[in-house]
Amino acid sequence: QQQVKQSPQSLIVQKGGISIINCAYENTAFDYFPWYQQFPGKGPALLIAIRPDVSEKKEGRFTISFNKSAKQFSLHIMDSQPGDSATYFCAASTMIRGSTLGRLYFGRGTQLTVWP
Amino acid sequence: GAGVSQSPSNKVTEKGKDVELRCDPISGHTALYWYRQSLGQGLEFLIYFQGNSAPDKSGLPSDRFSAERTGGSVSTLTIQRTQQEDSAVYLCASSLDSGTGNGYTFGSGTRLTVV
């Protein structure tokens, strides 16, 4: 059973465009939602993360939008660049005792290609 | 060390042989996780160590898989009697016991090929 569902599986965007990746979850106990970026031959690296007490978090060109009632969250990459071409994974977890990061449940990933 | 170190980076083994994969987490990180990533697939959870607590082994796919963490630091994932379907990249990650600022830090993985 897939705890976190991610779409699309692949995405092609023109340089300068906006890339949008969506994720949905069912477990209302989840309270930590990170996005990871993975380049070929490397392990995933934390890109940005959000807690459910806010609806949006922005770091540079990367923004997470979070909709608690719909149990959905998305990653927006503004002004997409060829260097952003990578696989992106959303994930969700339940914080243990409010401070300890538990097991992460990952989406299946989105292969993003940004054409120059 | 500065990051999570995994060894070997690549391993080719014959079907039926046992393999050991090693993970050196970031110093001071109390939690350690193993995930498996098959070609074009997401990250499949295998096992999770948190401090002195009993490990969460719920993701291990069969009794051929086992893992241990010695002294709260280095971890070894052992696969006995390897099968071709075990071919994948095995990723290790570690995190601090508290705070979410850095989430998990992953190693670069061990690419296992069973022939």
C-alpha cells in the first residue's frame, strides 16, 4: 500500500518555466513533509520541508504548497533551469514525541527534465 | 565524517552468495535507516535503528535480509543466498535524534548486481 502518491511520473519543462509536482497522502498522523532531489549516481538530498502548521514555504526558487484538508502537497520550481533536471521525491513522516524524525514514506518519484 | 559513507560503492555477486553492505553514518546521528531503490522505482524502506530502541525491521522483504548496528554507529546490511531480484541500489541514511532541519542525510548507495 502506497502511503504517499506522487504525480506525474515524468515532467518536461522549458527553461524558465514552472515545474509542479504533486503528492497526496492518507495518514492524518503525518506531520512532516520533505522533498528530496536525486541526481544520477547520488543519494537523495533534502531540498525543502514543511510542517502542517503552515500552508506554504519558500526557499529560493523552490516552494512547497500544503493543503491539510485535502491531504495534498506540491513542489513548485520557479524559473526552472537545466541544472534542476533530476528525480524528485516527496515524502511524509510522523514526528516522534514532537522532535524525533521517524520513518519516511516516499512517493515513487518524478523524473524532471528541463530543456535549455 | 562529513557525510554518510557507504561501502562498497558497487558490488557484483553470484546468485546464492552472501553479501555485506556497510554504512558509516554522520557522527552524532542517532537514527540510521536502510532503503532499497530498484531501477526506476521509489525508495523501499528496509529497516530503521533509533538510539537504543529495538529496530523497526518491518520493511525487510525476507529472512535472507538482516541488519545490525554496532555501538550505535556503523551498520551492516547482510543479504544471504542472494537472488537476482535483490539487484538494486541500497541506500543508507542517518538523522539527528531531534529536530527536522536537516531531515535524513543519505549516502551515495551501494549498487548491488546479482548475476
